[in-house]
Amino acid sequence: MKKSKAIRVAVIGTGFGQKVQIPGFQEGDRTQVVAVYHRDLAKAEAIASTHSIPHHCDNLTDLLALPEVDAVSICTPPFLHYEMGKEVLKAGKHLLLEKPTTLNVAEAQELEQLAIQQGVVTGMDFEFRFVPAWMRLAELLQEGYVGKKRLIKIDWLVSSRADATRPWNWYARKDKGGGALGAVGSHAFDYIKWLFGDIKSLSARLSTAISERPVPETGEMQPVDADDTCLITLELADGTPCQICISSVTYQGRGHFVEVYGEEGTLILGSDNQKDYVHGFHLWGAPAGKPLNELEIPHRLRFAREFADGRIAPFIRVVERWIEGIDRGESLTPSLNEGVYSQLLMDLTHQSHREGRWVDVEFPNNNPSC
């Protein structure tokens, strides 16, 4: 395996990018941020100056023409992923993409095929795969802790958009990829596949509790058509039922919990942290008929360093996996392949809601790797 000295990365998108990605890339010993993109050149320059980044651009063509750029991370709103992703891949740059992948599965598949044609390596920022408590849950499930599964229950209930005065923006628009399903359902679909295997069919109901929000500049109310609550029932390939309840408008919501009930025991993973969706996870377990006890997370799974923003440490692990793939010349899980699968399930969720029926899940060209 041939290793390059460092992978020189350009970051496109400066919200999550500035809070999580730039610090994460700069913390790594194999990555160097050499360019940043913002549609406002003055803001791009200010961000570059703040983080000691040598190049800044307001034009994607100019950024991709920089000989220093080996790879690109896109963390813009989802409606920009497809077109920007195409340009990055056509330029022969390795790609790291934030979720949700695109606006529909056809776009996601096109990006994956283009990456294969161009011979570049892709990654998806599905960071729950790299959080210590989640990694331990995966190990215990693999070891058969719960035995044959009887029920999986997922709650992701937060108050991030419960305030009806929170301003209207792209997140309020379904056609822009806004809504709770894209924001967190994309994660849930990925980790269900990772932890529990293929999904056979699903039934969904989406709703919007807050139907309008004020425009920041004028205060004028604009309609909201993106979902803020998602109720989804899945049947896994092995027959296990799985219930998902997601909402971003629940004051005092319980947080994020995954409960697994089996014939030999129970595992519960959860966090009630409403301000940081990575910090605060604990894992409880019990053999059948015994009381729940908190389970220790082995030191070998823990982060080498903790950050005030809990998202940075697992992002660094995502990047390390992406770099490993670049070294090996192949896309490793989680890649655009997993992004296609997550996007397919989101598309089918919308279809089920629209048609009011169960829909079968048929992943094109074989299922993605685990």
C-alpha cells in the first residue's frame, strides 16, 4: 500500500465545514486544508485567513483548477451536492460528501458511477459508525448478545426546530432537501443497514407541525413543506420489525435512542443531549430476565482526543477511513455506495407516504457492503 505524505483537501461549504470539517482535517496528520469555497469571496477570504488556509475561491471551476487540491469535501446544503459532486468527480478529485447524499437516488447513483469511471475514492460522513458506544453496540450484536431479534425501536426526538420563530430557509423546503428525514433519517437508514442488515419493506407517514416560518429580512411568513416529524415502520430481511420515530419539534424530547430486544437479551443505546448529537451516548444491556446495567466502553474504542464539539472526533475517524481508501485505491465503507442505499430508503419513504402503502426495498445492482 503506497502512502502519500498528505492529502491536500479543499472544503466546499462553511457552516458545518467551519465548525467541524476544517478543525477535523487540520487535526489529522495525513490531511491539509489548502483551499476553501464560499459563494461570497470576502467571506471565503475571511474564513481562509482565520484558519490559515492558503487559497480561497468563490468559483468552483477556479478551486478545482488548483494543482494543490487532491481531494474535495462537500458540506453544502443537499440541493447543491449533485452538481458540485459531478464537477469534483469530473476533475478527478477524491470526494467526501455530507449526508443526505443528493435529492434522489438517481442522482446518487450517477455520482457513484462517475466516481468509478474516474477511478477516484469516495466517502460519506456517516459518523455514527465511528462513535465508541455505537461501535461497542455493533460488536455485541455481532457476538449474539440479544440472540434472535424480536423488535428494534428507534427514537430521535429533539427540539432543534420546535421554536416556530426560527427563520425560514432552504431547510423548510422539500424540493431543496430540507426536513428531518434528510437531516437525520439519512443517518438512521445507514446505521440500520450497518447494525441490523438489509431492509425488506417499509411504511411511512411524514408530517409538518410548523407550516410557516418568518423570512429573516422582512419577517414575512413563508410556507414550510418539509417534514419535521417522521413515523416509519420497517421489516428487515430477517423478518425483524423496526419502528422509527423522528421529530425535530419535540420540546423536552428524550433524545436519540436505539433499543434492541431479542430472545436472549436487550441492548439500549441512548443520549439525551439536545445540544450535541454525538456527545453523551451510553450503552445499557441485560440478559433475558435480568435488570439493565450500563456497559463499559472498551478503551480500544474510545477517541484518542475529545473535543468541545462532539462531532469533530468521529469526523476525524471518517476522514482516516477515507484516507485509507485513497491509499488503497478503492472506496471503503462508508462510501457513495452506502450513500446510494440511504438515499433509496429516503425516496421510498416519500413514496410510501405519498401513496399510503407499504413499499418493497430493492437495491439496484446488489446490496451495498456492510
